[in-house]
Amino acid sequence: ESVRMYGEASVARIPLPLAVRQGPAERRPAPRFPAPIRTRWPSVSVIIPTKQRTDLLAKCLESLRTCTDYPDLEIVVVDNGADGAQLGALLKAEGAFHRIVCIYDGGDFNFSRLVNGGVRASHGEVLLLLNDDVMAQEPGWLQRMVDSALDPTTGAVGARLVYSSGDIQHAGVMLGLGGICGHL
């Protein structure tokens, strides 16, 4: 199937490479780009649904603390059945570093419903939907995402997700790929 393009307005420049070919033995680090400079950064709410893997959530929150230097960050944890004592201790410890809101949803795991509950409890101007098994890797990542999201021609922004081996897990979604859309 083909992608239909309508006039110059449908053409956009993506300032980063979408893919880099590598040989099997060759691993190059991802390019590093400086964070953009703004006079005002909007508040960001990070919505994190979690179920029974408090260990994953702990690593995720630690990475937000150590690798995220965003100036106005709220974290909304949507508890879908985590161990109450472990989760409480974790949120208390991480609450010393971030503004954390925790809501409980005891229904069956449904990512969309959990995210929607987190959004209702959030106060940020920009929303970041984050799985509890994702870890930030370098400072400035959130500024770059927010800067892209603030572009009036942008509908949504996604991150490149990389396995610990360095292999790319996910590099975005493209309209028209494999039908309606597909993962790059």
C-alpha cells in the first residue's frame, strides 16, 4: 500500500537519522545531541502504570532521579496490584526527590484504562506515558522530547527504546507502514 501525501504541508524534516546500518560485530553509540534551551519549560506529568514488579518500578524511578534533569516533573504511579508495603516504601524514598502521586486501580490489567486514570490524576501541561520497565539513559532526553512535542505541527513524540544489549527495541511509529501504521 502507498502513503498518500498532499502538498508541501505534508513534508517535514526529521533532524535525526531514522536508522543506522551496522554490521553484526560493530556497535556504535547513539548520537548525543544537546538539550534545547527554552526560557520556560511546561510542567510534565509522567504516567507510570505498574502491577506486581516493584523492582522494575524502582529502577525506572531511580533513572528518572539520576538521568532526568527536567525542571518541573510530576510522577503519577498507577498501582494495579503491587505489594503495598514495598510500593509504599519505594514511593516514600523517591518522594524525597520528585513530586509523586499514586492512585490505585484494582481491576484487571488494562494499560489504556490505567493510563486514563493516571491522566485524570495528573496536573502537567505535557503528558509522558511510561512503562515501568523503561529506564532513562542520559540527561536532556526529556527536554528534547518536550521541545519536539511543543512544535505545533507535532501530534505525538516517541523515544527510541534500546535493550541493554544496545539493540533497538522501538524507534517510533510510522503512518502507512504495513497498512495503517507500524513500528520502525
